[in-house]
Amino acid sequence: MAAAQDWRAPIVAAFDDAWQTVRNAASVPDSVDWDAVRAELRPKVLAAGTPEAARQVITDMLERLHRSHFSILTTARDRGPDVVPVSVRAMAQGIIVTDVPAGSSAHAAGVRPGDQIVRVDAETLPAMLPGGDGDEARTARLRAWREATIALRGAAGSSATLVLRGADRVERQVIVPRADEAGEAVTIGNLPALHVRTRTIEAQTPAGRRAGVFAFNVWLPAIDGPLASAMEANRDAAGIVIDLRGNPGGLADMIRGVAGYFLSQPALLGRMHVAGADLEMRANPRRSTADGRRVEPFAGPLAILVDELTASASECFTGGLQGLGRARVFGVRSMGQALPAATRTLPDGEVLEYAVGDFVTAAGRRLEGAGVQPDEVVPLTPEDLRQGRDPVLAAALAWIDRAAL
């Protein structure tokens, strides 16, 4: 009983702290009776048999808000620091591998893009998921993706036994050593370490024009140097592609500087409504290089790629430039989770993320719930992945040719 009380008291305090923090932040929709939620769920924390079950009650409480950026950034369910080195998406066909880095342990084990992951160790992943663009289907796929990414993690030096299903629908088993997560590890405040990855490639349009493609996975200052180098190398390119697929956001204020590579005036991208005030998010035009040379922002065609995991700052950036008519967007509708948020360490050591406002583009479009709707909807299929095709990038490159005429 004493041992149970050791973990229970901090988690009960965490429940109370999270409930009060949300109330103080004026983040409760009028449709939610926040007092009734506490009265219903607090006894369940007291009655929970394990710390995991008690923390799940806090998660359930936050889900009653039906808004993004309310979550526990928990370490309790983190299975370890190492990962199976693949990227996955939740599609109608199940959990599908989208990328396998060359030279990785996963590539050496025979994992390939387009493979369906049926099982990770003893955990069976969803075989089929809802299709379509409805909110319930998208939510179900997002939940399945999150559970799959957790399952792929493990202890340092561990291996994962994967059961895969290819195009022939025949199952095969492979053993993949887990590895350190790729990218530069960055710690900000009380957040878990984030690993920043960037990629710059030179692509050709169907007409043979040169286009620069820059991809990054999170909005943190570590992208500044690689992005500046990519822009310098592509000032005379026929067009630029910014790939934000899988990018969940980060430091929202960074969208001003990145937009400044493509806007010659401090145009309004949108407004953040925080603590009763409107904060204008204006582009910061980049008129000089790091070594002091005078330049002009890139004036050619700009394409932005998005998918169902594009969220938060990525949506604000994309929606802002789309609303100004400065960028054309390709892919599928983004996540629709575009609220500014803060974090707070709870009494049990977990970190609460909670929304503190809203974002509306300069064109008056609210992105929360709706997401960014691409100008050209281009889905990605397992067969595309198996054949090494990227129809989303291909559509953007074809548009650069049309825009250059």
C-alpha cells in the first residue's frame, strides 16, 4: 500500500495541476463542462491500479477538449532511446513503410518502402484502417501511426522482430537492430530531446529545368544553416520545393524568417490570438547572406509539399504563403492542428502541452481542425513507394515548368 501511494500521490497532483492549468489558460470550449469532467475523472485516477492507467485518465481528460495541442509528452510509455530506422504512415492498407535510409540496419535486413508492417515483436499492428478524408478516419489513422512509432522504439542495443507483408501479400519475418535516432539532438526547455534532420537535393523538372528541394522534420534553429546553404545554392534555380511532409511543427516564430526567403516585403502571414492579444506574424525579408552580401529574396515558383502529418508551425507557414498566393501546395490535407501552445512540468515529472491561443491566416482562414487544403491533391500509395515513385514531388516539378512559361 505504501508503494502504491508513492506513485499515486504525484499523479493525482498532476491531474489536478493539468486541470487547473487548462482552466487558467482559458482553453476550455464553451461546450465542455470542465468542472463536470474533473468530478467524473478524478475518482478514476484515485482508483487506477498502475501509473500507466492513472496517466491515461489524464490523457482522457485532455481529449474531452476536442482540440489539438493538449497532451502529455510522457516518457512513461517510451520504450527506449533507439528506433527501427524507417519512416511509416498509416494508410487504408495498414502501417506502411515510406522510407528506408540506404545503409541502415533496416535496409540491410530487407525492409523496403511499400512494405506493410504486420507485427513488431509481439505487438500486432492494424491490418486495415479507414480510408477517405473524413475527420474520424483521419483521427483513427493518426492514432494508429502514433502507436506504431511507439512500438518501433526500444532499449539501446535492442533488435526488433518485424513481420512484413509485400505486394504479393506473403508475410516474411526480419530482425532489425535498432539504432540511435538520426539527426542532431536538440533540447529546448522541458521538452524531450528532438532530432533535427534536413535534406537538400537538386531535382529536374520534366522539361529539364533545375529545381532545389529542401526538406526538414521540425522547426528548430538547427535548420537555419542548412536552409541558408540550400537557398544560396539555388538562387538561380527554376523553382524551389519545400518538403514539409511529416513535419509536426516546432518554434512558430521561425516561419517569419523562412518566409522571408520568398517575400520581398514584410507581408502578413497570419495572426496568433494569445492571452487576449493579436500577434502579427509578418515575413522578415532576407536581403543579405551570412557573409554580408546583398541579395534579393527568391522570386521564382515556390511549391510546398504537405501530408497528414504536417502540423502546427508547418501549417501556419504553408497556409500563410498559400493565402498570399506566393506558394502552390501539393499533397493531401494537413493535420489541422495549428494552435500555439506552451508546456508545463507536472508534479509527477511528466510534461503537459496545452494550447494558449489560435492562429488565423492573413486571408482570414482558421487552420485548426480544417488543416491546409492542397491546391493539387496528390495521394501517395504503397505501390508508388514500392516502385520508387514520388507523385507529390513529381506534380510540384511539373507545375514549376508550367509556372516558368
